[in-house]
Amino acid sequence: MKSAALVLLLVLQEDASAPLKKDGWHAVENRLEKGDASRAALEKAAAGADPDAAFFASAALGELDCRRSGDFPSVPRTRSAQGDAAAVLAGLFKSAGLDAILEDVPQKPLSIPDGLTFAEALQAASDALAIDFVQAENGAWKPVRSAGPRPRFASGRVRASVTAVSNGTYWRPGLPPRCLYWVRATVDGFGRFHQPPLYADLRVLEAVDEHGRDLRPKRDWFEQSVERREAKDRERRAGLTVDLEAPDLKSTKVARLRLAVDFAFRKKDGTISFDQPDGATKVKKKVGDVEAILVRAGKQEAGFEVEVELKAPGIGSRISKDEDDFLGSPVAHLLDAEGKGWHSGGSSVGTDGRTYFFKQDYTNTGTAGPPATFSLSLITEVENRSVYVEFRDVPLR
């Protein structure tokens, strides 16, 4: 019996990639309905060579991980329902454990077919009634007038829509034009995490135009891609800006756009230290997933100045801040060989989302010896809970 069970398990794992590649999001939902029993097969497919199967397997694994970290109960697929729109929608939101304010729903009949996931059913209802649903201040969902047809995504408990596309073309003498695009979108995960995420980060997994060309940017600067979150916001939602770049003006649409939104949670705190900082330049260290560069450190007039760069996703949300400093300077210490501290003075900070720039001045109160160690405290490792979405045929012009 054990041998037969092992053979069956291996067969299921070997077959995981094929249905994911063939049936896409429907196969994802089928796997999710089996819960953690599908995890091993999904992990194998996610690590496989087929990019489509790997994408859908990763999407399923991301949803399984989210369910461990928040209130995202499975919602049964719809059974055929018809009647007054408000009554049908009330039943739909109740099945997902979500509060809704439905007084402004159009007084029309509404029919929802069998076999839809929650997000698919909500999208079908929105299309039929020419409305969208947004969250009120109390967290309940309420209807608003539809903004009209636009690229959308709906699967399981996740809904996303493109809200705007803008572009710019830079003409350069003797060189091809540089065509830049910004696709703005929203993602709703219809649920709350147990703890507020530190931040959300965007990964552009695939972006190809109608000619099969890669549109992921090759720029040497970073653009903030996810809207800032309130510190206590536990909702699984995000506003996104996807920045893309085309080699010429032939691109008219994004034929396939695959994204992952990583909601990050604290995993490990740590300290990054540099010994013998006086005169140091461009010293690199890595702790966890944070890369630190001591750009320079040394005597400055009557004091001592330290300049540091920190690189990691969401780095600005991972640094321990001095609550008594209105600038929110990092908690950083300059110590002598006996552990006596220099007094921190003026500072300057800045961030572009993935790089944090920090410059701090120190003065000696007369009791500390020469600087022996510079250190700062931060979250060195995070644990991500990821939501995957896919758009098709996003017009660029």
C-alpha cells in the first residue's frame, strides 16, 4: 500500500505542469481547492523549466501562503443565482465573508451562472450592472459607477484592473526613439492579513508586445511602483504603476503582462556593522537580503561624517527609525573601541524605494575615543506573501 501511494504521489507531481500550462487559472483554482495537499506538486512545477507552468504554480503557492497569513477563506464556486441584484450580491459577498453596502446597487434583475470563483462572479455582476466596487472607509464594499471597459483580471479571490496608460517618447539625434510607458492598475485581494505588511513590492515577470518583444525596462533608474500604505493597513490590496520600455514605435499593446505583488512581513531583525570606519570608502557588506555600502567615512571639520547606501526591496520601511527625530533618521551608532558613543548630529536621508541614502554627522563629547565601529539596526530579512495577476492586450496608445 505504501509503495502504491508513493507511485501515485509521484504521478501527481509529474502531471502538475501539464494541466497548469493547458488550463491556466482554472487549473490554479483546481489545485487550490485541494489545499496544501497540492503544495509538493506545485513547488515542483514552480521550479520547472516551463515558464507558463512555473508562473501558474507560483500563483497557486502564493495564494496558499496568503491563506496561512490572513483571513482568506476558500469561497465555493457559484451556484446559479438570479433575482434582484442587491439580493444576489448580498449572498455573494456573504459567501466570501465580506461586508457590503448595497443600497446604491441598480434596481435590476441579476443572474450569475454556475461554477464561477468569487472574483469572476463579482466581475460578471459589475459588467451586467455597469458598476464597480470600491472599499468604503469602514472596509465594506460599495458600488460606484463603472469607469467603462478596460483590461481586467479576475480569479479566485483576486481582482485587478488597468486604470490608466500614459506614454512618452524621447527623440535622440542619430539614435532610435526611446518609448516609455506607464501602466497604472489596482489589485484587490478581498481579505485582510493578520498583521499589516511592512510594504508591498512589484515584480514584472513578463511583458511582451504583439511582436513578442520584451517590454521590461532596461533603464538605469528605479521608479516607485507601488503606492505607499498606511502603517496599520491590513488589506490585501495595492495600487501599481508598471513602467515599461519599447525599442521603437511599433508596439501598440502589451499582449501579455504578468505581475507579482509581494506583501512583505518582518522575518528577522539585525545589525549591519563596519569596523574601523575612519577613511573607509565603498566597503560592501550583505546581511540577509540587504546590501550595504559604506560610501565613505572620515573626519569632517570638528566631527566625523558617515555616508551609507542600503539596497533591498522596500528598504525605507525596514530601517529602525529614531522616534525623537522628526526626519525619522535611522538608529545608527558610532562607537569607540570601549563601546563609548559619539553624539549624532545633523543627518540627511532619501530613498527611491529600493535604495536608501543616509548621511550622518557625529561629534565627540570629549569622553569617546577614535571611531572603531559604525552600526545601524534594521529588518534584514522579510517573508513575502505574493499575489499574481495577468493582463492581456493592454493598449499602449
